Amino acid sequence: MAISVQALTKKLNLETIDLSKLDETRGLYFVNKILIEAKKVELIGCVFYRCIVVGGGFEQPNITVIDCKAVAEITIKVLCEVHKRNLAFLRHLDLSDEDLQNANLQNANLQSVKLLYANLQGANLQGAQLKQVVLIDTNLQGADLQGADLQGANLEGANLEGANLQSANLNDANLVDANLQGANLKDATLYSANLQRAKLQDANLQGANLRRALLYFTNLNYANLKHANLLDVEIARVRGLDTAIFSKTIVEGWAELCLPQNLAPNAAYIIKPNANLQGADLKDVNLNGAELQGANLQFANLQGAELQGANLHLANLQGAELQESKLLLAELQGANLEGANLEGADLHGARYNKFTKGLTEEQKVVMIETSEDDSEDDFDY
């Protein structure tokens, strides 16, 4: 059951003050108050913090107003907007079924708040903290969730049509049956997200990280997957792969069976042993643990790439751009790194052997030399 205005006012410990009944109203400090009759008195020098003025009065000169709001009446939406960043007040609220349409909740801290069936259509939730929030069947159509933290959130059946989720954190989120048609998910992270039966028609997933996401019966008709990371994705009966837009999309084994056969060159970078990725643009890509033994990565752009524990045994990395890359514990036995740029790269614990080429003595200090019996005849550069 949705919380009432009275209950929320009590929970927030908000006192209502009739300013017309005060003997002196100048130079006062008001915190977390509901104020009425403000227009009838002089408020010179007053400071208002997280206050709500009913009927106006904040237009007076020489006053300080911080996180306040002037309204015609008190509503749940007004209370949430004023106290959106005060977790001590909002923690564990049940705002299910509430009408929060077009609410300004930018940077709000709504962790642990229940919002199932709530109407947040068109709401401003940029940068909001919504980690593990329950948003089942919530209406977020056209909402602005850019940069919001939705890690572990339950968005099952939620309506996110046309929503802006650019750079949002949706790791481990439950998006089963969610409507994401036309949503902007550019550069969003959806690591291990559950997208079963989700509708992603016309969605912008450019640069999105979908690694280990679950895509069963998902609709990707005309979705933009340029530069998206689809490594380790669990996929079955996905619709729309023949119309989805691929360009430098990072995929692996399943791609050869599921991707359209008429893709243009470099439409998909297939991560697998012995892959030909010469000149590939893999900047800042997460390739931790990737199986790239024997791969051709000559002149590839791997700046800032995550390659922790990656198997690059016998890989050709000649002339590769590896600045600021993370190669911790990577397998580099027999790899050719001649001419590669390793400035700022983290090589701690990476393994090499006598056949690894292109490493300096200084770089080897933090690495581990192995003595496995490799034959130089195995190499073909």
C-alpha cells in the first residue's frame, strides 16, 4: 500500500509552521519545515534548508534558499523532490503505486525504496542511486536515468520505452520482460544482467557492456550494437539479429552460428583462439580471461583494455597499442610484442618465457618467467 502524505510527513519529522503567528520572522533559520503564510511576513535575512513553502513566499529578496520548493499543495512527489538526497529520511520507504510523473529526482538517493507499480514517466533520475531498488512493473517511459546506479535493481516488467540510460550501471539487474524499445543504453554496463524476453527494438546499445548477460527470447530488432561487448553472453532464440546494427561489436564463439552471414568487414570482432584481429579497435574493452591464444592482434588498439588473466599465448601483438592496459596474470608465453607500446601497462604477474619477444628487462621485473618446453617452430609471424 502506498504511503500517505501524512505518514511520510511524520516519517520525515516535518513540522508545519504558520509564519504569520510568529512575533519575529527576520534573520531566522528554518530546516526541514513546512511553511505557510510566508507571503504575509517579511523574511529578510532568513535561511531555508529543505523547506516547503505552501502558497509562495520564496520570491522575497535577501533570503537564502537551499533544496527548497514552493508549491500550491503538499504531495508525495514534492516531499521526495525536497528530500531526494537525504537517505536518513527516505530509507526503506514504500512508494509503490505513487504518481511521481515528471518528478525531479536528480542525484536522489533512493536505495532500498520500493517503487513497484509507481509512475515515474518522464522523471529526472540522472545520477540517482537506485541500487537493488524494486521497480517491478514501474512506468519509467521517457525517464532520464543517465548515469544512474541500478546495480541489482529489479526492473521486471518495467516500462523503459524511450528512457535515457546512457552510462547507467545495470550490472546484475533483472530486466526480464522489460520494455526497452527505443531506449538509449549507450555506454551502459549490463554485466550479468537478465534480459530474458526483454524488448530492445530500436534501442541504442552502442558501446554497452553486455558481458555475461542473459539473452533468451530477447528482441533485438534494429538495435544498435556498434562497439558493444557481447563476450560470454548466454543467448538463445534471440529475435532480430538479422536487422540489428553491428560494427566493431565484440563477440565470441556463438557469433559464428548466430550472426548474419552478410556482415561487413569488422562488423564483429570475434574473440577466440587464433582470431584475426589485426588493426582491431579494442580500446578500453573488457577482455579479462579472454581466450586469445595464437590470435593476430598486430597493430590492434588495446589502449586501456582489461586483459587480466587473458590467454595470449603465442599471440602476435607486434605494433599493438597497449598503453595503460591491464595485463595482470596474462599468459604471454611465446607472444610477439615487438614494437608494441606498453607505456603505463600493468604487467604484474604476467607470465612469459624465452620465446616471448619485445619485452624490456625492466618490464620483466614484475613478471613471472616460466620454463615450459615450447618450440620456436610453433611460431609463424
